Amino acid sequence: MTSRKLTIKVPATSANIGPGFDVVGLSLSLTLTLTVSHTRFTSPPQSVDPPKISYSGEGAEEVPLDAYKNLTTRVALYVLRCNGRPHFPSDLAIHVHNEIPFGRGLGSSGAAVIAGVLLGDALGEFQLSTSRLLDFALMVERHPDNVTAALVGGFVGSYLRELSREATEAASVPLAEVLPEYPPDAGEAWGQDPPSPPEGIGHYVRFNWAPEIRAVAIIPQFELSTAKARDVLPLAYTRKDLVFNLQRLAVLTTALGQSPPDPDLIYEAMKDRVHQPYRKTLIPGLPEVLSSVTPSSHPGLLGICLSGAGPTILALATGGFEAIALSAKEVFKGAGVEVKWQVLTVESGGSSVVYDE
Ligand SMILES: Nc1ncnc2c1ncn2[C@@H]1O[C@H](COP(=O)(O)OP(=O)(O)O)[C@@H](O)[C@H]1O
Ligand SMILES: N[C@@H](CCOP(=O)(O)O)C(=O)O
């Protein structure tokens, strides 16, 4: 039996960037790192001992360390089970170090899902393609913006393919069937196999990113779950609001790749009428922050938006970072919200899996 060590790194992401709701994502310089050791699978199957998980950094007080409850290891087990390995390998030990705050709109759950998909693929030595890895991620996190940017890196646009009726049904099963929370009793096999993802669910393209653009993340000190922030959105939109967003998104995806970036073009192109107006009820101070920080009041600013489902605000800028952050902080303070802020870079590399020699 041989053992192996590997390190998995997955970046934070900011989804939407204003008008690109559920469509665009940006990978950012905060990292979820898994340091993993395990014994390689042999045939016949080895005895199953529970994986050991330790965890430091963001979320350490709340994250479950039981491998059947932890999002990353549940996703890894899903990938293993769909590819003929019904359990974790022996001697599996994982240390997680996380820099991505939970429930802030910086893609912590998307990163945890991608880490799980990469972990399952690595443990099983399946060598799944990027497209197949994305299929597994999309069975868990069902909007493509965060997971695609976390997997491939950079500034990315993605869509979900229209699936056949059978494939749609296969991809719409409840999450509890994809990721059961309990292992089978000792000596028993799993019941039914989990549903394998249909092939080629997600498709993406990487846009250019002007290297001088940084992302100032202004991070309120409260959590907002993505599920709750999706529940406040309407089911239908007016043609006027949809055209408003489509016009801006079409311009934005090219404008953010041009050097030097044009603040007049970008500031307006980062406005949104599909999700931000509805989320203001959950984020005190949101409309005031978005309207008070502009390129004329803050030289260097290009545009400002809600990061993902919030509550973090993302200001894209080429300079004046501190002035932007302090103004936003002041406005949030007036609404009773404390914030931290950080200047982040856009990471083009995406996720990585590195094996120790
Ligand atoms: N590294 C992680 N390991 C395990 N679970 C995680 C991890 N990161 C995030 N999660 C889970 O995802 C939840 C946050 O997801 P979500 O509400 O979508 O917010 P976010 O905007 O941060 O993605 C956390 O409360 C936690 O349950
Ligand atoms: N498009 C999604 C993105 C959610 O991102 P997260 O980082 O908040 O999980 C949405 O806006 O709901």
C-alpha cells in the first residue's frame, strides 16, 4: 500500500459584477487550502476508517469536522461514489486552512465545492476533465458563476446548457440525494447510487482582465446566506430591466479587459436592476454605498457593485483604494454596519492540485 500527499488550492470568487447575475465570476486572491494525505486505493477494498479533518482560519468555529457533514468531504465522496469508489480511502487526513469568510458573497461555498470535486478526483485518481469536474460541481452549487471562476480562474462568463428532459430530471434531484449526510451502518453497503451528473452541463469563456485593476472588498461583519439572498428575488422581470442589464453586461465583459480601463464606460456598465435592488432589504446601507462612491468623488474608481449575493461590496479600481474603502466604511457605519476591507488581486490561475514527490 502506498501513501500520497497532495495540496489543493481554490480561490475566492466574486460573482455577478453588477449586471451579470448568475453569469460572470471573478477569482480573487483569498485561498482555501487543503493539505491531504491518504493511502492509495487497492483492490479488494481496504477497511474503512473515518477521515480525520482539522481546520483553521475563516469559519473554524462553525464548520463541521465530520466527513459526512462537511461540505468539501461530502462532495468528494459524491465524486468517488459516482466513479465506482463507495468510500473514502484509508488513512485519509485533511487539514483545511481557509481565508474566505463565510456567507459574505466571496464564494466560500463555491470554493468548498470545487475543493471537494478536486479532492474526490485526486483520491480516486480518476483524472476527470475540467468539463466533467464542472458537471459534478454544478450538481451541488447550481449556478455556474462562482464554481467556474474558482475552477478555471480569471474573469469568466458561463452558461448552463439546455438539457434533455431526462438529463434535466437527473440534474434537478434534491441535494440530499446527491450528498447524503450519513454513512451506511457498519458492514452495510450504501443504498442506491447517487445520481451521476449529465455530461457537459456548464460551458464557459474567459474574458481579458486589465492587469492594473484591483478589487477592493468591503466586507460587512455579518453573514448573509446565499439561499436567503436568492429568496428575495422575483421570478419574473420587465423587458426594460432585462435590456438594461444585457446592454451593460455586453459592454462590461470587454471594457474590463481594456488598458487603460475607462471609468466612464465601466461605472455605468456595472449597474444592475436584476438582483441588487431586491437585496437592499437584507443589507443596510447598500443603496447609499453604491450611489455615494463614484469615479468623480473617488479618482481611481472604475465601478462598484454587490459581490455575489452580498453583503460584501466590490469596488473595482486602479488606485485610491483606501479612500474608496474608508468612504464605504463611513456610509455603512451610518447604517449600523461594521466592515473590514481588503485590496485583492484577480487571480488568473484558478484552482491547483499539487502532489508531493
Ligand atoms: N471551507 C468550507 N468548508 C465547509 N463548508 C463551507 C466552507 N466554506 C463554506 N462552507 C459552507 O457554505 C456556507 C456559506 O455559503 P453561502 O451562503 O453560499 O455563502 P458564500 O457567499 O460565502 O458562498 C457556510 O455557512 C458553510 O456551511
Ligand atoms: N449569482 C449568485 C452568486 C452567489 O455568490 P455567493 O458568493 O454569494 O455565494 C447570486 O447572486 O445569488
